[in-house]
Amino acid sequence: MDDLFLIALSTLAATIRMATPLIYCAMAGIFSERSGIIDIGLEGKMLAAAFAAAVIAAETGSPYLALFSAIIVAVLLSLVHGYACITSRGDQVVSGVAINIAAAGLTVVLGHAWFGRGGNTPDLAPDQRFMPIILPGVDTVDSLPILGSIYRHIVSGHSLLTYLSLVLVPVAWFVLYRTRFGLRLRATGEAPAVVDTAGIPVMRMRYAAVMIAGALCGVAGAFLSISQNATFQKEMTAGRGFIALAAMIFGKWRPFPAFFACLLFGFLDAIAIRLQGVALPGIGQVPVPLIQALPYMFTVILLAGFIGRAVAPKALGTAYIKER
């Protein structure tokens, strides 16, 4: 019983860790798409940010400078996306796909040119990363039955970026639903012409939204390369940007439902890791590729019709042309 309890605790702790980049990207997608801009490029921005964070951490030794660099890179890519979609009124899906392709290629080319490791960066030392934080009082409450184990294995032992992701969700909700900026942002995604008539600059609101999305993607990328892992590996995002989009749609473009969807996908990832190399009764050892495909298969199943009717912002994907 104790072994099963510890396995359950470790799985739940892994769920939180695996959900962390999804939470950042899902909140990024909510801000961008609530303003009317489709952001298929979450994956590419997260990948480029992961590369930037690993490079800067390896060269300077500072995880905070690496985090800042990751945010800057992702915001710059968001500005490129914004210029293509907002200023030039280009196709938003094509622009996002182009960012994904460019990030996937450039990170490998630059990584190979700088480090000669096949696109990977050097391994990082613990002081170059965001390491797990042991919260105060762990040893004190350890003697408490159940609660002590929960506090040690689930509440404590996560990195700073994971704790910030949990704070981000209520902050995102507050900004979107309890501030003037959030009201204007949501109105921009629903009726940009009305917003413009009220004297609110639509283009400025949309640029602000994509920049916020870029900053959050930057933190997600930094988490992957300098917190969850100790290096950058080519294509290490492994479709997490698209899973975050699925979580956002599953949550109907609302922060808290999207957060719980991210936890669900994180739980599937944690289960997939736990099942690798394990022989199931009556089945035997499940092939690793099949286990790794479980979160993606579940994403397709959800989007195929098990999430109900998700109503997107009315102006989503529509370029705004100011009437003269």
C-alpha cells in the first residue's frame, strides 16, 4: 500500500511538471486568440526560446539571464507574427506555420554551427539551471501521516518556473475578466470595429496580446531546456505547442478550464513515462512508441468530438481593416 501511495504521489508530482510548459503556452494562446490572432506558432516560439535559454545559460552561467533571453527571442518572433498578420494582414495560420518551420530549422543549424553536437547544446551544471526548490517545513511535517508525504512529494520539490505557472492562471483570469485591458482585449477579438469606434486602437491591442503570448512562450521554452532538462535537444518541444492549443480549445479560451486540460495532458505524459518498460498483466510490455503516442492520440480524440461545441472569438483569424 505504501509503495502504491508513493507511486501515486510521484505520478501527480510529474503531472505538474509535465503540465508546466503547457500551462504557459495555453495562457499565451488565450491572450493571442482572445484578441483575434490565431497563434499556431506557439510551438516554434517555445522551441526558439528553449534554444536561446540553453545557449545563454551555457555561455554566461546565469539562469535568470537565460530566461530573459528566451523571453526576448520569443517576443521578437511574436512581433514578426504580428507584423505579418496585423500590419500586413497576411494569413495567420501560414505565418504561424512558417515560424514553426523556421524555428525547427534554425535551432538545429545554429546549434550545430556553435557547438558541433548535432544541434544540441552542452550539458548545464546545476547552478546554470532552475533547480527544484525544497519548501520550508518539509522535515517538520514529514512525521504527519499522508499530509507529510503530500507536502514533500507534490507541493515541494518543483522549480521556480513551475510555481510561477500555477500563479499565472489566476493572474491571467484576473487580467482578462477584471481589468479594463482585459475587457478591451476580449472585445477586440469579438467586435474590432466596435472597439475602433470607441477610440481604442485595434492594432495596438492585438500587438500587445501577441507580445504577451510571446513572453509566456519564452518562459515555457526556458523551462524545457534549463529546468526540466539540462540541455537543448533538437525538436525538444515535441508538439507541446499544439497540445497547448488543444488544451486552450478544450477550455473554450478560458484560463481555468484550459489549466485543468493542461493537467489532464500532463497526467497522460506522466503515465506514459511511468509505463515505459513496465509489463502489464495479461498484456505484457507495451511498446515505448505506443506509450509516447498516448497524449497525442488523446488530443485527437478530444478534438474529434468529446469536448462539446467550442465557440471561438468571432473575429478570430480575421484581419481588421480600418474604415476611413
